[in-house]
Amino acid sequence: MNPIQGLSLKQARKLVIASQLMSSSPAKIARQEATLKVVEQLGYIQIDTISVVERAHHHTLWSRLPRYSQDDLFFLQKQRQIFEYWSHAAAYLPIRDFRYSLPRKQAIASGERHWYASDAKLNQKVLDRVRAEGPLQAKDFESDVKRDVNKWGGGRPSKRALEQLFMQGELMIAERKGFQKVYDLTERVLPAGIDVSTPTEEQHIDHLIRSYLSANGLGSAPQIAYLLKGMRAKVENRCRQLCEDNALDEIQVNGLNYYVLPDFDKKIPVRPSTKTIKILSPFDNLLIQRKRTLELFGFDYQIECYVPAKKRRYGYFCLPLLWGQDFAGRLDAKINRKTGVLSIMNLHMETTKHEQFAKEFAEVMWRFLKFNQGNSFELVRVSSPTSDNDKKLRDLIWKFLVDPNTSC
């Protein structure tokens, strides 16, 4: 076992950002191939329904791939190079990792509850219909009783059955039409040649550890086992064993211990991280674990769409702004899909470099506008704790938005 090494906060941030593909994109290859490489490196891409701006799964990929198109993800799904299942939440996963979804599926098939109680008779009825008729959506089951809006998980019984069959592995999502899932039998969706052997518990835990550390650079056992029921102690014990075998190293950052892969130092960029501003989704892999984000970046972030309106500080769906190795602000934005106007409801700048930030922000906002298929901006509010003149800041931001080529 190697002695515990020390890593500066700056080095740790560079390692994390590089591992998350925030400081560089995959080589100039076909867009779909580059998209697959990002999914494989990150391990998962979280799916979310909120569409104030482009949905999280597209947003997360665009943050790393300026050339990304929303069609790329759907292409990979149709080509069976990625699949949908549950990570810590609903997600797209690389098909190469399919076998590691089996332990959860088997647990649910054996009676472990996901969202609601399973109805075996209804499940069989729904499964028989999909087998006979081919791919189906929830809306194809028109004869069901209407949703009980007063009950959690109170959708149509057949929709619950479809989700149960999906979670226990008998159905997969063949594609999406719009945002609606299309279900089909697993044997008709899963491509030939995919390893479907169930991993041992040790193999499964090793996969969790290695994929997490590859994607995130460093991590603690609670972070590796994030939202995975009953896994924290098992992950901790296995990490200790791997350290004893010199298959993992332990480092200390800012007084806290983390695990890393043995070659972690080779992934720390020699050159400083790019100073391009990155507009991130609240569900981005880089910051989905808020406590970790606070530990490593000193950024205290909360998504406020679940916070009562009167208690919100930054806005309904504020987006973190990564600038180099630091989080330099929060953006509450909303796209009007009828008019094409991207409204900047609130830009909260957390840097003293206002003019430099304004120029960089304007440049990335024009790309964000295009990504959201918008055509113009509306700027409502700009603020900063390091300025006592919000109007001056607003005028500065607007100047660069109107003319991104304005010189500092």
C-alpha cells in the first residue's frame, strides 16, 4: 500500500475537470463517435424532464462537445450503442456496461421495490401485448383507467407495469418519440454479442469504483456509492483492499481523503484549464453531488425549482457557470420556443473580473442561444456581490451581447 499523498486544491480541480472532459473534447472525429466517447468516459448521462432550456441529457453533452446535435444521442440509441436504465437516476448508459445493470434488475424482479408495488397479473398482460404487437408506448394502452393525480405514482396501471417490466429487465426502451418512451422486449432491443453474464458482487463493486474514478478523477466511498442502497460499506471495504493490492491509491486534498487510480497524476493537465465559460446543467455529472462540489470547488449550489418561489435566491432553474477551475456565477435562463427569445432572468456574477467575464459570457451565450434554437436575447437582471452598481453590470453584459466582438 502506497503512503497517502497530498494534492493541492488547484491540482485536484484540474484532475476533476480533465476527467470530466471539461478542459478538452475528444479528437476531431465524427460527432456521433465523439458523443459515444463522452458517454463512455462519464459512465452515464442523466435524463431529466425539465425543459426551461434544452433538457439535461442534451445540455450535458453540449457542454463538452460544441459540435453536438440533439440527433446524435438518438442516433446512438437507435444504433444500440447506448441504452436507458437507472444509474443514481434515469440515464443513458454505454451498452458496453450492460451487464452491470443486471444486479439491480434481478433484485427488482425478485421483489425489491422501486417506486410502487408490482402487479404480477397486469405485468404479464402488458408483456404479452408487447410481445404480440411489437414496440409500444404508454399511450397505446388507451383502455386503462385515468391517472389518479392525487396519488404519488398514480399514473395509468399499464404505465406503471411498463416501468416495472423495464426496471426488472424484461423490457428495454427501443427509442423515444419526442420525449415519450417506446418499449420493446429486451431480446429484441439488445444487440448481438453483448455480454449478459451477471457480474459477481466483487466484479460489480470494482466496476463502480473504477468507472467513477475514471470519470471523476478522485472520490470517496460515499461519493462512489452515491444513492446506491446498501453499497457504501461494501465500496469502502473494497477500496481498502484495492489500496492494499496497490490497485488504488489514497490521496489527501484540503484535509479530506480520496481514492484515485494509480495513474491519476498523468491525467492532471500541465497547462492551465481553458478559460472558456461553461454553462452547465443542474444535473451535470461534474456537480450532481452538491457536497462534493462544495468540498472541491467551494461552490455552494442548489437547484431552486424545488424551492418555494419566495425563498429562491438566484432563480427557478439557475445554471452554474464554470470559468477555468472556478465557478464564477449562476444563470437563470428560459427559452421561449414560440418567439425564439432566450431570456436571461438573472445573471449572478461571482467574480471581480467583470469586463473579462462579460466578454467570455457573451461569446458562450451566442452558442447557447443557437443550441436552444433561439434567435435573440432578453436581459432582465444582472447582479454581483463584488459590485454596488447592478445597472452598470447589466449595461456591460448587454454591450457584449449586442456586439460579441466589442473589445475589452
